[in-house]
Amino acid sequence: MSIHHALARAAERLSLTSPTPRLDAELLMAAACGLSRDCLLLDPPDEPSPPEFEQLVERRKAGEPVAYLTGRRGFWTIELEVGPGALIPRPDSETLIVAAVEHFAGRPGPQRILDLGTGPGTLLLAALDEWPAATGIGVDCSSAALTYARRNAARLGFGDRVELLEGDWTRGIDERFDLVLANPPYVAADAALGAGVAEYEPHEALFAGRDGLDNYWALAPELGRLLSLGGLAAIEIGFDQAETAGALFRQAGLSPRPAQDLAGHPRALLIRFS
Ligand SMILES: C[S@@+](CC[C@H](N)C(=O)[O-])C[C@H]1O[C@@H](n2cnc3c(N)ncnc32)[C@H](O)[C@@H]1O
């Protein structure tokens, strides 16, 4: 079967289970052909559809995330290698990078960056791509996630600018940073998630106790000792947590300000240290 026909047929099959069937089919075909999606669409190979494509479509139909099937996910200006054990980067988290870019606009960029709960290196590596003179530390409690972070740092050429530590949030970190980024787990234990999320993505990257606030309790009292003068902490929150999480940071003596995502939902708390 030609690539053109295989794509059309796969999109039809995936429309039963995926909200983005054509996009999924194109990403899976690109991976099966060893091409970028742009190359596939602009200059499709004049060859039959590769047999791996059918297997990928079947797995996608059963609910496996596209990023785990292709092993790749774009975030901000970089592409990250991802797989089971590492949270798939979400566009919502780019709100933190946007806020940091705005904070440092017109002044020297951050020199030292800390990413708490770095996963596959998502926020730290995006920030290092944005500020080429910066170096940073990424912390995660998951050795599986850190394996991806190490590979991503090396593949992007940031190996000598990054330290990746397996640990519990800020424990053992005794330094001040110009930029502290954190996207901790914040889903309440009984919350319903989108199709495939809880089945495939690591629970330690998603859930945070009965009300989803456990990790903000842990992080809020630490930020004061970690931020440099003029620095910024950007902490991701659930779309309905601006009030509850904000109150925890205020209790720790900080003045958080919400930042909105492109849809206008508060998705981060920003804390400046001046
Ligand atoms: C929501 S994911 C964020 C991943 C990545 N930073 C991103 O933005 O896509 C949260 C991450 O925090 C890590 N984590 C959970 N509890 C932790 C802890 N106590 N200390 C360090 N990392 C933790 C998880 O393993 C996971 O990688």
C-alpha cells in the first residue's frame, strides 16, 4: 500500500479512539520511515508503507501515547527523547519558559538554573537552549526519567552545562539560582485524567496526595534560600490551583503572582526575589 493510502486508512481507524487521528498517523508514519513529519509531508518517499507502521497504528489505537511510540516530543525550541518512565512534556509547561523569558528580557539572562522534577530534562534543557551562557541542575526522584534527561542533555550538546541529580526535591542543594523552575506532580489522587494518561505515564510524575497540593507544601519553604537577588521561581500549577497553591506560598512569606497559559488559565505561580 502507498504511504498516501496507508495514512488515509490509519487516520480513519484512529478517529475512533484519538482526537487527532490524522496528526497521529503522520507522526507514526514519519517515525516508521525515519523522517521528520515535515519531510514526510513535503517530500513523501515513493515507496510502500513500511510494515512497522501498521504495528504502531494498532498500539496507538489501543491507547499508547504517540510520544512513547515515536520516542520523541517537541517542547519549546528543542526535541526530547521520551519513553515509559518519563512524563511526556506538555505545551502548558511552556508557560514557565515564557514567564522566564519575559522576566529576563532587557537584562542579562540567568547564569544558574535549577529544575526541580526535571523528568526527561524538559524545562532545564529548554532554558539552556534559550540562554546559551547558562548552566544548571536538574533534580528528579526517578532514575528512569533521569536516564532520558542524560541522553537528551548529551544529544542536544548540553552535557557539560548540566548536572542531573537523583534526589528528593531540594535536599542537599545548597546554592542560589537566578531561575528556579518546577513542574511538580499536582494531580489530586481521585482526579480523572485524559485517555491513556494514568495507564501509561508514571504515577510519581502525576499524583500529589488527596488534594494535589503535597509538593507545594514541600517546595514553598525552600524557595527563599534558593533564589538569587533579582531571580525568578516559576512553579507550574493545575488550572484550578491558583488560590489554594498560592495560599501555601504566601504562608511561606512569598508573594506569588499567577501566569496564564495561551487559553487564559492560570498555569504557573511566579515568585520574584528582589
Ligand atoms: C509533572 S512531572 C514534570 C516533568 C518535566 N519537568 C516536565 O515539565 O514535563 C514531575 C516530575 O517530578 C518528579 N518527582 C516527583 N516527586 C519528586 C520528588 N520528591 N523529588 C524530585 N522529583 C520528584 C517526577 O519523577 C517527575 O519526573
